[in-house]
Amino acid sequence: MCCLLVHLLEWIKLMVSSRRAEEVVDPAMEAKPTKRQLRRALVVALKCVDPKADKRPTMGSVVRMLEADDVALSSRQVCF
């Protein structure tokens, strides 16, 4: 299971960094997120699994990042 999780995270990082984030969305989803919403959610999620615990955001920070309309999250802010 651990090995599968690592490969999944690496795949998601690859999709985000190569601007193919929409490929991680289940095609059967009825309500598809916008590209911006999806990218924001994935970047925040990747920050939450940073190997360095002190770099992971607090839950309050996660909520603020997901709710913020004017914050431009970049994949460069995530440790790849």
C-alpha cells in the first residue's frame, strides 16, 4: 500500500508540473471543477503531504488557501 501511495503522489506531481492536472479527475464526475479550482486543490493537497512536516500547512491555512480567490498558487511553491 505504501508503495502505491508513493507512486500516486509522484504521478499527481508530474501531472501538476506538466500542466495536465485535469487528467487526475475521474471522468465520471458529474460536476467537474474548473482548471483553476482543480489546480488550487491539487497544489494545496501536495503541500499537505510535504515530506518535511514543518512545511505542511495548518488546517486553517488549508481552508484559507482553498477559499482565497485572489491567491495565485503555483506548483513552484510545492516541493517536487
